[in-house]
Amino acid sequence: MTLALWPEYAVVLGVLATMLAGMVSRERTIWGYWTTLAALAASGVFTIILWASGSLPRSLLHGGLSIDAFSMAVNGLVLVAAAGALLIGWNDRRYGGDFPILVLLALLGMMVLGMANNFIALFIGIEMLSLPLYILAASGGEGLSTEAGLKYLLLGAFSSGTLLFGLALLYGAAGTMVITAVVSPHLILPLAGAGLALTLVGLIFKLGIVPFHMWIPDVYEGSPLPVTTYMAFGTKVGAAAILMRFLFFGFSLASGWWGPAIGYLAVLTMIAGNLIALAQKDMKRLLAYSGIANAGYLLVGIAAHNMLGAQALLFYLLPYGLSILAAFAVLAFVAGDEESVSLDQLTGLYQRSPGLAAGMAVAFLSLAGIPLTGGFVGKFYLLQAAWAAHEPGLAVGLVVAAMIGLAAYIRPLQRSFSAVDGTPAPIRWPLAGAIVLVISVIGTIGLGVYPAPVVHIVNHSAAFYWLH
């Protein structure tokens, strides 16, 4: 076994070990969680070893997979997403022992997307990511959960078909499946243009870009809280990684084709997502539209089409993900045995649990881009990228969207710090969820106060990616 794939081997072995634990132990669910957590830890250790080994980059399967500093950064992000979702759902046994297995399978798809360098690996990664999530979305066992899984399956199948058709047209136009070799003097331009358009539709659907975003609020609302957490963070990382690799590697010389379209979609998505979030009363739906807006922020880094944009996109994924983990951890504590939390349920949260109210404040202020949080540094980084690319429209759109988003995030915070009559019942903190909340809050503040170490890592990853 080549060292380059050890992080993925650890995940595969984790799937097998979790299945085996379910067969030999009466406590199949709790042992499944422990074996999954061990697999995530092992994969993280192998990722760090690979990063520090100096043996990168590596190309496998005749150029189909590219193991480099960029893919290692993606590995780290999706491992954090998987661990956070697993710990948030640790004490909830309603989803059964299959939950950790499906989390690992979806994780494997995300890791493949970070390495994919040809059309086959790209499509396999998308399907490996999507199929477990279809099942997870419906795993709540209630009407809304079943509806969420069915909607996600039908629309996801449509987007996968569109993606596959686009890739087939690109193969016909270029005569190669290798992403880095698509643009060549022998490229058939009309066919390549149609293929690129259809491929982008399939990819931006996974990212939740307007106008291909309407599945997200319903799927987020109906899915179990840990699953929604996983989709909100992990899917964004996987989709952004492959979109960035596809456009920057495969179509870097053809940015005149896709650059303006991506820029317009970025502005539309940022503003529309935050505007609709203003009207939401269900917290899952509010965070769903927030996720749509943040997908627009990620597109700014791609539309900028420069090394600073690549670095900003990669950096922004971390504070966004930590804020999402913190926000959903708080919602899981407040929801208890329920699957959703309304704005009214947040009223007086600081009286019931000052720590939860503080954690929610940090998460939402970071999503809004308030200084001394990681979200502010990430948005500033993206703003720099747009300005360096001489795209003032992108920069102005980002600032306007952030101001609208602040109004949307202030509403739940007002409810959380509003007083209620009487003595409300305190909220119990399960240990696993508390670990997620504390680490996420510390990380969010740390990235806002001292981002230099993470900036160095993502700059190295994105610079290597851009220059090679």
C-alpha cells in the first residue's frame, strides 16, 4: 500500500471495523461510534505525516488522483466536519448504528473529490459523497425527514445526470478525461462550451448556488441535526474543492468563459441567501440560507481567479465550518429530543445556559464577519482577492451581502439575550457535544485573533496548487 493513500485506507478500514463491531457486540451503536472516531483520528494522523513527509506531490492511477498539499488541506477540513457531526450525534441513538458508517462513506467521497484529477474520479467522488447523504437525510424516520431524503435523491440524481452529460461532452471535445489536459489546441470549442456549462451546473448544485439552491432549506429542515451539520460543512468543502480544481487546473486559460458567470452567480447568491435568511423563523432554515450565502462568498475566491483567491477560499472554509459546528451544537442542546428549533425557543437562552448563549453569539458573529472572529478574517481575505483581481463589483457585493447577513444573524441573538419571566429550566450539556462547542468557539476566536499559523498552511497549499 502506498503511503499516499493511507488517510483513505484508514477510513475504509474504519467502515469495515464499524460493521464488524455491529456484528459482534450487543452495544453495536456505541462501539460503532468509537471505531469511527478511531478511524477519523488515524486518518488525521496519516494526513499530517504525509504533509510533513516531503514526498508530495504524488500522482496515482495514471494521473486520475493527485495527492498534494491541496488535497491534504481538504482532508483536514472534511475530517473536522465528520468528527463534529459524529460528536454532535453521539448521545442520540435514534439514527441507529448505520449513522457512523454512512458518515465515513460520505467522508471518503469528499476525500476523493479533493484528489480527483480526471472525469471518472470526479464523478465517483460526487456519487460517493451523495449516496450516503441521501440515506442520512431520511434517517430521522419522520415525515419531514423522509421528504428531505426523497427531495435530495431526486434533485441530486438530476444534477448528477447533468454533470455526467457535461463531462461526456467535454471528453468528446478534448479527447481526454484528465482535467489538466482538457484545454488544448485541438479542443472543439462549441462542444467544450456546452460541456463546461452543463458540468458547472452539476457542480454548483452541490454547492447550493442560486438558482440551483432550492433543495437546501427543505433538506436541511427535514434532516436530523447531526446530518444537517455534516452537509452544511463537509459538502461545502468537497464541492468547493472540486470546483476549484476543475476550473483552476482544467480551464485556467479559459477563464474568460466562466469568470464573469461565476462572478455574477457569486453576487446573486451572497445577497439572495442573506435576504431570504432575514425572514426565517426556523433556525435550520435560517442556517440553510446562511449556507447558501456563504457558498456565494466561496465563489468570490474562484471568480477572482488569482492565487490570493485560492488562498482566501481555502482559509474561509475553516472559520465557516467551525461557526457551523458551534451553531448546530447549540441547537442540538436546545432541541433535545426534537429535530428543529424555532426563534421563539431561543428566547431567554442566556438565563437557561449562559455558555450556550455565548457560544451562539460567537458562531453568529463570525458568520456575520464581525472583527476578532475567524469569519471577519476570512471575508477580509476574500475582499482582498476580489480587489486584487480588479473586480470592484465582487468586492461591493460581498460588503453589501455581509451587512444584510448581519441583520439576519442579529435576530436569533436578540432572542437569546432577551429575558423571560420566571426561572426557566437549565439545559444539560452532553459531554461529546460540549467538546465540539468549546473547540469550535476557541478555534473561531483564535482564527480572528491570531490567524497566522492557519494562513501559512493554506497559503502553502493554495500556492502549490496554483503554481502547479
